[in-house]
Amino acid sequence: MKTSTLIAVAVATLMSTVSAIAQTGTAAPAVSANDPRAMVNQFEATTGKFEGYRRSGAKGICATGEFVGTADARGLSIASVFRGQAVPVVVRFSVGGSNPKAPDNTKSQRNLALQFNLPAGEQWIMGNISAPVFGSATPRQLMDGLIARQPDPATKVADPVKVKAFTDANPETLLQARHYASQPVPASFGSVNYWGVHAFGFVNASGAKQFGKWIFEPVGGLQGLSDDEAKAKGATFLFDDLRQRVKDGKVAFNFNLELAQAGDKIDNATVPLPEGRKKVNMGLLKITAVSEDSSGPCLTINFNPMVMPKGVEASADPMLPARAAPYAISLGRRLVEGAKQQ
Ligand code: HEM
């Protein structure tokens, strides 16, 4: 290419950039929150990149279990999962965040991810967390929160001014962390509540759709550690604790659905249903075996919550479909890097 042509191309490129900046009014166009690669890149930039591990919920363990649905559940949904026969479930318990060495003895997130393997090749997949709400209402808000918390290359920590500006403008994003701070350190993966946080619709034989939000509640009750007990337990006790409790037959959860009423907000994962909504027991999940090591059937699953059986439907919560593609991107990256979880 002649020099004069090169200059012309360079000037044209610059002019189109200038014109884009003029149109958006910002020097750096916002990173798209709908681009799953950009979202996973931002997780890595803000929370760290740990090759081979899930970009969220990195430290985890596989287990298996079975689920039996109740007659009340059959009244709400035709889904085969509720028929009353035991359904096999692939389970993954994990500690929140991208760090595979995240300590077990802090007031942070625990996760319960499930894949129900149903008759006729159907599946139901979900990833539940130990808080009644999530920390973002929309993918845009999640992306902006991650950008605000990205460590400054010079100081290696987030700029408190940017973080404050973000949280002042988005106060609901603090509710999830406040929940963890208000609770004791969970004594076990088997002794804490796990919420679905999104609303889902349950469709029965007459075609009626009931929206609700679910909670997995430990049959043996909640059990937390005092600060001294947590310190004494150290940073790695959850996996051995789980193996022991499951050997003793002590890990089971009631799958309870809180029923939404007309006017309740059901499209926002930062807003729980109002207190006192009717709760229906939909079934019992029993954990029957835990992996002895870091392997197991959960390792290569990305728990995409958009996989539902006939009789269960997504709500209009924008965070729900937005999870599917980033989970697939994260899976692709960690498989290429050599999948690990401990
Ligand atoms: C657009 C919103 C979200 C994005 C981009 C996102 C991103 C991710 C990514 C990349 C993973 C790792 C996937 C893998 O490698 O298999 C993950 C795992 C997980 N996420 Fe999210 N997440 C979002 C929303 C949520 C919400 C609302 C919840 C609340 C229930 C949630 C709960 C979980 C859980 C429990 C896991 C771990 C599942 C497992 O054991 O593999 N996420 N998330």
C-alpha cells in the first residue's frame, strides 16, 4: 500500500473513532455486558485468573444424590422430577469466587449446583447460592460492578473511590454481601440454606402457571461456627466434613418453593419475595456419595440454569438467560487449560 493511502486509511479510522466517541459522549465505549467473552474476561481481570478452574465457584467437590418429589409439587407442576420416584442427581458443592484456595472458614458464599437426570433424557440444572439474593439485577450492573472493582495495576487493589461511586449509585448490589456478613461461618456444606434467587414458573396439568422462588433447607437445621470455632477449623475442612456427614447419612435438603403473589417482583434476583409467602415442600434431596478426590461427574458440567424440564419455566429475570453463555465460555477455557477444582 502506498504511504499516502496508508495515511488516508489511518485518518479515516481515527475519524470514525472520534465520531463514535462524539456519539457516545465517552472516551472509552462501555464494554458490552451481552458479550459472554467480555464478561468472562472481566471476571478474570477483577477476581483473578486461575487456569483450569471455574471462573466462579472454583473450589468445589462432586457428589451424587437422589431426589423424590411430593404430591404437593405434582399439584403445581407436571415436571417428571416430581413424579415421586427417586431421581438421580449429580451434585457440586463449592465455595464462592474464582480462587481455588479460598478459605472455608470465612463468612462467604457457598454454592449447591445440581443436575437432575430425568426420564426420557430430560435434565434440570440449577446453581444455588447461600444467600436469598444475588449481587446484581442485570448483566450491565454485574459488568459495571466488576469494572469498578478491577484492581489498579499500580496499587494491585481496587480504587475505593470508584467502588464507592458504584455502590452509592447501586445500593441493592450490597445486599448479598450483607447477608453473608450477618450470618455465622457455615459449619458444613450440609448445614446452610441455598437459594435459587431467580423466580421460575411451575406449570400444572391444567396449564396454570405459579411463579415462585426456591430454597434448599438442610433437614438437620442450620449450623454455624463462632468466630473462635471458625479460626480453629482452619482454611480447609469443608470437603472432609461433607464426606463424613454423608457417610453418616446426615446430608439432606428440603426443596421448598415460596409462592409469589400477584404484584410481587419476580424479575429481579436482588429482591426476595416478601416475608411470609406460602411455602410448599416440593421434595427431598439426599446426598448419598461424595468424591474422594477432585474428580467426578460434576467436573465437566457447567451448571447452566436455563436447562429445565417440561413443567418448569424461566421468569423474565434478565440475569437468568445471561448466565448461559458465560458459563459455556468458562467451561471451554477451563477444559482447554486442564479442568481442575481443588
Ligand atoms: C450474568 C450473570 C452471571 C454470570 C456472568 C456468571 C458467571 C459465572 C461463571 C463464569 C461461572 C463458572 C461456570 C463454569 O465454569 O462452569 C459461574 C458459576 C456459578 N454461578 Fe454464576 N454468573 C452469573 C449469575 C449468577 C447468579 C444470579 C447466581 C445465583 C444463583 C449464580 C450462581 C453461580 C453458581 C452457584 C456457580 C457455581 C456452579 C458450579 O458449581 O459450577 N451465578 N457463574
